[in-house]
Amino acid sequence: MQVKDILETLEIAPRPGDDAERELAREVTGGYASDLLSDVMGHAREGQVWITLQTHKNVVAIASLKELAAVVLVKNREPDEDTAAAARAEGIPVLTTPLDAFEAGGRLYRLLRGA
């Protein structure tokens, strides 16, 4: 499954970007939901989609370090300009959903499990 395959399920409207097609083609292997950066650093795995409400630049640094497939910001949160610029530079899709973390995680889990 690719990042573009989760957009509809998580009610994410794709945004145009310099390399959006390549970013949305990243392989998704699972999901991880946490707002604690040290938790994500210690436990998230390559290819996972990180669900969080954190919007600051360090989110992109951790997503890049852990080689995550994407970051999904919940509750319609938007990355600030520094975060968006860092995401573009690292090629990490930072996506926004109106869903809360519980609903987004549940939907992603069902999608990944084929339910």
C-alpha cells in the first residue's frame, strides 16, 4: 500500500507540492500514533504513518530519521511554514485530516488489515 492509498480513508485532501507524486508513492507498512517525540523515536518503524497533533519542525526531523512513510496531522492542524519547508526538503509528506487521532488510527488499522 502507498501513502496515496490512505488519503480517502483518512479524509485527506492532497496538496500540490514540488515532489508530491513521489512522496505519495512511499510504501506504508503500518501506523504509529503518539504525540511524544521520544516515544516515536524509540518505537516507530520504517514505513509507518505517524499520526500526531504535533506540528513543529522536529516532527519532520524524527520522521526523516525513522524513515516514516508520512506524518498525518489530526484535527485539521496545519504545519507551520518552517515545518512545511523542512518536509519538502526531506521529501516527507505531512498531511492533514479532520479526524481525531483515535478515529484516524482506527481507520488506518482497518485499511491496512483489509477489513
